[in-house]
Amino acid sequence: MKIGIYGGTFDPIHFGHLITARYILETRELDKLIFIPCYISPHKVHQFSSNENARLEMLRLATKDEPRFEISEYELENKEISYTVKTLEHFSNIYEEIELIIGYDNLLVFPDWKEPDRIFELATVVVLKRKTDLNQRINKYFELAEFVESPVIEISSTDIRNRVHNDISVKYLLPDSVIDYIKENNLYR
């Protein structure tokens, strides 16, 4: 079984995440794509995130109609900084073929990740590249990664949180079920 691992804070998940996930599922011919909400991102240690139960429920609401989308609570259950290498080691005991989906900006700082060489041993690293991204080879990992031209969707979770906080509509940026959940639970106020 060939799976994709798509990690992130997902605070909240939005159409940019979902369109990208669908695109990767199809173009990489994955059997399934697993969303993995992180507990604490090592790159965002001092950044506040909504509680993990809220982020998890928003993911469930947003992905419930796609049977090949799954959600793993692995990093949330560990209750520690979420290192990709540890997550991949866990999943490599379950699946033979793993593709790690990351953004181009992550590859730029990949040498700063914990055990980057080990990550490439455990998974095929698939980098989402937009036409606007440079074609420079910044570090050795550019030679090892596989690139996929991805749709450009200019939606950010930070912008959504700010819009909600300032009572500006987020319609068409994320699923209605997630919008309803945000309102019902008074998130981002």
C-alpha cells in the first residue's frame, strides 16, 4: 500500500490543504493520504495553536466525505514536540511505501530538521512546488526530493484566524462544516 503523510498544524484546515491533498492523492497515485496534526511543531514551539481536540474535529469534519483521506492522532497522543523522523519511523512499521508531502519552503530549511538524512531513508519526500518557486538547488536535499507542480491556492490558516477574530467572512476559504464548528466553539476570538 502506498500512502502519503501530510502533516501540519491545521489550525484550521482550509480548502488550500484539501485541494492540495486531493491533487497529491491523484497525481502520486496514493492508496490513501493520512493527515497528521502535530502536537507542537518544532518550527513553531513558541506559537500558540488551538487545542488539539478542536483541530482534530475540524480535520474530521473537512475530510469525512473522502474515504481515502485518513487522520492519525499519533503526534497528538505523544504530547511532545512532533518530529517528522519519529512519525515516519512509526508509520514505516505499518506501511511499506510512504511519501512525505512537504512544501517548497520546508525544503529550504530541511538541513535544520531533526535527522534529515534518516527522513529520506524512511520515505520518498515529495515537495509541492508552485510555478512561482525558484528553481535553485539550495541544499543537497533538492537532489533527493521529488517535485510536484502544485496548484497555487493563496489561503492561509493565519489569515483565516485573523479574519474570524475581526468578524470578516471566511466563506469559500474552508468547508461550511468547519466554519460552523469555529462559530459554535467561539474559536479565534
